[in-house]
Amino acid sequence: MLRSADMAYVKINVNDDEIGSAIQTLASRFGKLHIVDVCDDTKSDIKRQKTWKQTISELSHMERKLEGYADLMEKYGVKLPAMHYTNPKDFEPIGTIPGQNRNMLEECRQYFSGKGGIDERDLDNHTRVISELNQTISILKEKLEVYRFAKEFAENNGYDTGGAGYQTEPLPPSRRGDIELGSAEEKKNIRAGFKIIWGTVPTYMKVQFKRMIARISRLTAIPYFCSEEIKVIDKASGQEVSKTAFYVVTIGKIIRKNFPRLAQYMNINLMEVSENPEELQKIIEATLTDIKEKKIVLRNTQSALRRTLRKFSSLSIRNSGTFSPVVMWQAALKQEKAILAAKTKCRWGKSFVEIAGWIPKADSHSLIELIEGELGARANVELMEDAPGSGGPPTYFPTNSFTGQFQSIVDTYGIPGYKEVNPGLFTIVTFPFLFGVMYGDIGHGLFIALFGFYLVINGPKHEELAKKKQLGEMLTMMHGARFVLFFMGCFGFYCGTIYNDLFSVPVNLFGSRWDGKGFWIGGKKGDVGGGAPYPYGVDPTWYGAKNQLQFMNSLKMKLSVILGVTQMIFGISLGSLNHMYERDYVGLFLEWIPRMAFMICTFGYMIGIIIYKWTIDWDNTTRAPPNLIQTMIKMFLSPGVVDADSELYPHQASVQLYLILIALVSVPIMLFAKPLITHYTSRARSHSEKADEKLTEMDQVVGENTGLISAGRGGGYGSIDDSQEDLPSHNEDNGEHAEHGFGDMMIHQGIHTIEFVLGCVSNTASYLRLWALSLAHAELSEVFWSKLVVGFGLEGGVGPVGMVFGFGAWFCATFAVLLCMDTMECVLHALRLHWVEFQNKFYRADGYKFVAIDFTSTAFLTGEA
């Protein structure tokens, strides 16, 4: 995985009537050909491609239909004999394979109608009728609910309703007390002023419906809702939704004028309500009868559809009855689409077709043997090292289910160039390790490791479910990162042992080296006596001490800087492998070495003095430990000057002065050396080529004057004057081009130099996120444990009941915040550190991925290719 596999360019010339079979053979028996577009784009090619693209569109439409039939089978409980296939040879439905100039759509229809008397129009008819019946029943159920609500309203209020959905009635009794009625004529006029509107509204929009009614009616309308809900099929989405019956009491024409538009916007159905309870009862009974009849028709139609679907499932490709025709034809149509897409990239001659592409060089003999064995004299293979007139080879890393998951982390950022050093090999360790540094907890890391281990153990089972498309979206994503999750949990557990942190509780495995008063066991502070430091990780006595936060901050901050600078230096070191492989010795000596010198002399020196300071027992010295931040600041602001009381080691001032000088000198070398040498080298090469051209032209002129070469032939100039006139302009163009190229090189190199120098500072600061995330995780864990388990459960004074509730609350908070949210946060920050801080030190990511046409790959079988 360090570099891409060696690739070879291959040309395969095939008889034009065998091209479909050849592509089918290559995809199902070889599966390692990255096809390159070599089409000449002539008029006949464009016409041919247009036809094929139209066919691909029709095949996709038929494939979607088959997927719909498979969904119907799953919905109605009709099982397929097999939901996926593992060998493309098993799919020869009518004795031939895809790709041989056949009408696959017509064959698909004829296969079902000829073998089982099945017509796709029957399925379409049944599904359409069922959909219409479901909609009709839903509308009737809504009407029934409104009629019942209106009947109850009329009986309770003692007056009848108006027609056409609007009722000329007074307000309900609860509001009548607000109105003073006079004579009978006045009562009649007031009663005529109130209107009632009936309908149903989606339950989740009840609150919004109230607000809209108040706005458009200017508080002159009051909605009332039924207490019961009904489940109906939504006409727009086809999904089941809950609806509630309502009536709106209003005055005037404003609400009646705007209500139809509001109903259309909020998916509200308005109903016409009868005038009296007796008639409403008759309508309710008729509606119930209508619903019952429609349900009978629906059941009969569903039974007919189920019988038709069983015909699909009862058919099989072979006598063994292993494969369903739906699955088989999905595979056949998918293969035919891939074959037609490959044809559009071929070069078509009069009788032969050229297929060109890249293959792994190690598999070249397998390809030759396959072509000779399957096609014989009807095809020939030509292997080449480089592709004529095209880009470089694609990048191909032979990966498995383990390494592929880590390689995908790198590929998400960018594909490595051909033969460029691949960060994916090192990501296997560095990515989960940086996650563990931020996550570090024994308990939480163990949970993630166990979950990852469960996914790893059940990997084959989940693979089968994924091929059948029966694996949930979330579990599919987790399955694709099962090894990453397992390693993340293991490194989180490991870093938790370093921090000695188990759900914010320390583990005293080896016995603390401090007593309760903060003294070394075996002697007072400063006199260890026979004692020794805690053998592994952090001494548990630090947890709960007054200076716990100060100590852990100092420790984790310095660890973050050390790990970050070390990873960046390692990234710069990997850049040397690229220079040496490409034989770019100018870049190696004048770009890579100055970069390494700058990094080591500045931030490398910083982590050196951090480690050196840790090795000194300051309790046994007469000096106070120096502040390293002030030491680094003074190193740049006052080079060559170190105060006696802050000196860390002898001759520190001289050493720091030399390091500053080396770092300062390395910057102009990075900026100017490579562009200048490249420029002068290219100019020398250009002058040499011009001298060779002049000699050639002089020989040609002499030959013309002596009659050995006729004027205007052999590619020479017509006369000496012509050659002398053309040469200056040629030189002038080259000069302008050279100046322009040198300017571009200087700008390019300047950008990279500034980016590197500033990046060394910003990237080092960026690695402090390791400290920040680790601190946040530890503090959250401590808060959850101390407040919920200890504070509420143990010390809450409510006994075992409080302990049960406190532990439950702690587990829920830990799972939601630390095991879910914080895990995702640490993953995102680990990705950032790899993509930006680590990979930009050496990784160009200017390649393109090797994508082979392979009918046996998991991506093709599951429809992801």
C-alpha cells in the first residue's frame, strides 16, 4: 500500500460483432480493466453513441420497474427464491449473455409473458387500482369522521346546519353568553351572521392551522377540533398520515374568501354537511356501506396482485429454481447498461473495435490467457508501458475489507498520484491513535471496541444483508467502518490507561506513590527515599487533588504538542521518498532539506526541551524550572541571550542562536534556490536545442545551394533570407515564454514557502485540539458521574431507588453525549488533523482512481457502482 501497483496500458482489438461478448468476458472473468475513452468522435460515432445512450435510459427505466416489483413482493409477503447472485455465469436467461446486439427490453417482456403468461400491464393495472381504492377509502373515512362530528355537534347544540359546507348558525353555547339578544328579528339577523366551516386537517398542523385562522380572519374565527384522530393515506406522498376533524365558527366573508387557498396549502379537505341529524345518520350509514364495499374490492384486487407476484417468484432461471427472474433480469439489465457504456468509449473501425485501458501489470498474463482462450484469433492484445497521447496511469491499491476502510479516509480527501507515497498505510495507526488521545477513557473506549468487535464478527452476515438490500442505512454505514471503530475503541482504551481514567474514576492498580497529604510515600516531598514513580500512567492521587486540573492541563497540552510536531516531521520525511522516487534531486536538496531544517530547528527543538525538562528532578536542584513558553518567545525575540536563572542546559544561548540562524537561512533557500536552478537549467537546454536547430538549418541551406537538396522540400526553409527572418522571432517568443515561466515558478514557490512557514506555526497550534477535546471529554465524564451517580444516587438520601434512577440517568447521558456525540466530534477532529496538518506536508493528491468494469464486485452487485 505504500505506492500504487504497477500499471500497464493495454489495447484489445476485437471483431465488431464480438465486442459485446468480449466486454462481458472481461467484466465477469477478469474484472481489472479500467477502460479509457479512445473514441474518435466521428459523425458515425456520435450517432452510434446517441442510440446507445437512449437505450441505457430505457434500460434504467425497466430496471426501476423491476425494483418496484421487488418492493411490491416484499410489501405483500411474496418471497424471492434468491435476492442476489454471486456468479454472473448463472444469469443466461435465454441461452445467451448480454451485449450481443439484442433488444433487452423486449426480451424481458417476452420472457415473463411467454414463460408464465405474465404481462407487466397487469401489474401496473393492479397497482393503479389499489392506489385509487386506498385514496377513495381514505376520503370516505375523512367524510365519515366529519359527519359523526357534525351529528354530535348538531345534537348537542339543538339547531340544524346550512348547506355546501357553510352553516348559517349562532355560536356554540360556550360563546353565547357574550352576546345580548333583543327582539326575535334581531336574533334572526344575528343568527344569520355566523357561519361554520367543516373539514379535516393533518394532526401535526393543528397549531399552525390555529395561527393561520387567527391571522386571515383578524380574530373573527374560532376553530374547534375533534378529540379523535384517523389514519388515512395522503394523496400527495402516498404515506399514512393522521388527520383530525374540525369546524370553524366565523363572521363575515373574509375567512370564506381566503379559506380555499389555505386549505390547498395545508392539505385540508373541506366537507359538505347535511342540515339535520336524521339525514346525517343516513349519510353515515351509507358511507359505512360504501367503505365496506370498497374494502372488499381492495382485498380482491390485492389477492389478484399477490397471485401475479407469485408467478414472478415461482419462475426460475434454471431447473434448480434458485434464482428469481426479477433478480436475474435486474442483473442482466445492469450488465447490459455497463456494456453499452463501455462501447461508447471504444474506437470503431471498419471491421475491428479497439478497447483500451489500464490493468495491473501483475495481471497482464492472466488477461492474455483469457483473451486467447475465449476469443482466440478473433481478438489480439497489445501491452504498452505508457498510454499514447493521454494522461498517466490511474492509482490502484489492492486492498481488502480491512485496509480498504482506512484507504477510503484518504480517498475522501483526494486520490494519490501514481506512485506517490500513500498516507493510507500510516492512517491505519495514526487515525485511531489521535482519536484515542482525544477520547482517552477506559470504559468508553471499551464500549466502542466491543461494538466494533461485534460488527467485525458479524461482518459476513451483514455483507449478505447488504447484497439483499435488507441492511438499514445506519447499520450499513457502521458496517463499512467496522475495523475503524474497533481500532478507535482499542486506542481509546489504551490512552485511557495512560490517563488512568475509567468513567472519570482513577484505578489504583499499583498503589499510589503519594499519601493523603501530598507527600511521597517513603519520605517527604523532595526526598523519595525508597519509593519510585507510579509505574504506568498517571498516579491516581492526582484525581481529586487541588491542582488536578493544572497538572492534567500541563500534561495533555505538552503531549499534544509532542505528538503533533512528531507527526508533522514524519510527514515531511515521507516527502523525501517522493523526491527520491521521482529523481527530483533539486527538490530533495533545495526544498526538502531546508523544510526539515526549519521544522527541527524551531518546533523540533521545542519538543526536545519539553522532554529534557521532564527528565530533570527539579526537587533535587537549587534552580526553579524555567517556563518553556517564555524560553521559546525569548529565543526569537532575543537570540543568543538566556538569563542565568532560566537556563535549562549549558551553552543554551549559543545552541539557540545557531538554530535560529539555520531556520532563517533555510527560508530564502526554499524560496529562491529551486526556481533559479530550474530556470537556468531550462535556459541552457533551450540554447543547446537552438544551436542544434541552427546547425541543421545551415546544413540544409548548404545542401540547397549545392543542389543536393531542392528548395522548399525536406522540411527546410526556402532561402537563407527566410531562415534569417524567422529565427529572431522564434528566439523572441522563447524569451518571452521563459520569462513568463520563471515568473510563474517564483509565484508558485513563494506561495508554497509562505504556506509552509506559516503552516508550521498554525498546524502546531491546531494540534492543541488533542488537549482541548481530551479535557472536555474528561470534564463531561466527571460531571455526569459526580452529579448523577454520586450526587443523586449515592448521596441523594433516597436510597436504592435513587441509585437506580441516578445510574439510569448517568447511562443515558453517557451514551447520548459521550458515546455518540463526542465520538463523532473526535472523529471529525482526527480527520482534520490528517487531511490538513499531516498530509499537506507531502501529499499532492493529484491522481485519479482505478475504476474497473467488474460484474462480480460487491459495489456492482449492490447497485453502488
